[in-house]
Amino acid sequence: MANDRRTDDARDGALRALVADGVISPEQAEAVAGALRAAEDSGTQARWTEIVGFVGGGLVFAGAVALVAASWEDLTQLLRAGMLLVVAVVALVGGILAVGERLVRRGAVTDARRRIGGTLFVLTACTAAMSLGVATEPDVLVAPLLLGLVLAAAGYAAAPTVVGLLTCGVLSVWGTWTVVESLLPDGGEAVPYGLGALAVGLAWGALALLGPLPNRRTGLGIGASAALLGAQIPLFDGESHTTLAYALTMAVALLVLALHRWRRDWVLIVAGVVGVTLAVPEAIWDWTGGAIGGAAALLVAGLVLLAASGLGILLHRGGPTGSVGPVGEPGGGERA
């Protein structure tokens, strides 16, 4: 409420200044103020309607899941897969109805319809993948996850949303891990899983920087997160691959900090700071053979975090005033 009052006061002050300068008449100022208030009221009502709709849909979905879960063990494998497939088809039809004009006539749809359609397409991808997974149980999840990824990507192309892109990111990493698992006997070491996630992260970063991705910042976040996760996974093999882990982590951190000089974005700064903060203490611990105690390691991590944060601030201030390159986003924001 306080923010609304400040906005109203600032708007009224600007209109009064325009009237005083003779740019517009008092009648025009009143008309502009009325039109802005009407637009704000309409937007607020639409947002609340959308929120109520999402909450209601979530409650209905939760209730349906609870009912199915109560009798899940009594259902045959075919019935389980069929029920999930029905949910996927219903969600798909709902998504098409929400953004049908965009799909058929390439026309524009409202943000509310786009978000609803995108959410329903995510539900379609997840339930279709689950249906195939249940039908092919106990086989590996390669085919279900690849199906989910394809459907999620198609849904994102039809109705771009942040949740749709995040779903694509999760399914791409998970699908890569299932492929690695199917190729390695007895699971193998953790390094291949880490390299797979690292490769997926680099691919996401390239797509966000160079490809036609509406939610570029989210794509950068997915790429940086997957790359850092993949770089750290070799630590699960114990001390045998510690050097590889912090070397890869530092390489990812330096890469995203270097990319910040081309594309000014806080996601790259955060990823770089996190990477440096992880890699340096791990390297010091390895070089000293674990001689430094827990308190000293905590102190080193804190100092590294401060230094990395300072470096990030300097890079951010010293960078260009806006995003540069083919992926520049004026204003620095993106739609949900």
C-alpha cells in the first residue's frame, strides 16, 4: 500500500509539473491520471484472478493426487499408466485452449493465458513421462525422461514461461544422468555423471547466449547451476578426484566471470562468486592435506567469499551500461 501511494504521488507530481510547464492542460492531466488508474485497477484484478485460479487448480490437482494415491497399490500397472496418460491429455487440451490463438494464427495472447498454458504444458510433460515410466517399469528411465524433455521443450516453444524452462533444465540433466547410468556397468564412478551435467550446463549457456531463448536470464541460471553441479560431482568419489573437482569448478567460475564482460548480468556474477568460493577452499584443503582445521577452513571460505564478491562488484561496475551482444535485454528483466 505504501508503494502504491508513493507511485500515485510521484505520478501526480509529474503531471502537475507538465501542467506548470505548459506541456499539457489540466484537463489532459486529469484524463491521463484517470486512464492510468483504470489500467492499474484492471491489471490488479487480472493478477488476483490468475492467482485464485492457480490456487484452485493446485487444490484440485492435490485432491486428485490424494485420491489416486489412496488406491494406487490396488491398481494394475496398466491402469496406473492409463490414469497418468488421461491427466496428460487433459492438461494438453487445456494448454492448447489457453494459447490456441498463438499456436494457430501466431497471434498474441495475454501474459495470464501464456502462463496458464505454459503451466499446463509442464503438467503434460511430467505426467506423460510418468505414464511411460510406469508402463515400462522396471526398465531404466531414459525413454520417459527423453519424452518428458521433448514435450517440455515443445510446450515452452508454444508458451514460454520460467517454470517451463526450469522443467526443461531439470529434465535435461536428469535425462543425461540416466543415459550415463545405462551405459556404465554397475553405476561406475561419479566423474561421468559430473562431466555429463557440465556438458549440459555449457550447452544451456550457449543456448541462452546465442539462441532464440525468450527467458535468457533463466537459461543462464540453468546453465551455470548445471555446470557448477557437474564440476562438484567428482567429489562424491572421495579424494581420488578432488583436484579435478576444484579445477573444473574454478574453470567454470572464470568462464562465467569472463562472459560477464560481454553480457552484463547478475546471474553470471553470482555464479562466478559461488564457483570461486567453492574452488579456492577446496584447493587449499587439498594442497595442505587437510592440515587446516574447520575454523581455519571457515575463515578461508569467508575471505574468499569477500574477495570474490568485491571482484564481482568491480566487474559489474566496470562493465557496459547494458547487456551487449545479440542477447541484450533492455531493462534487464524478463517475463515469468
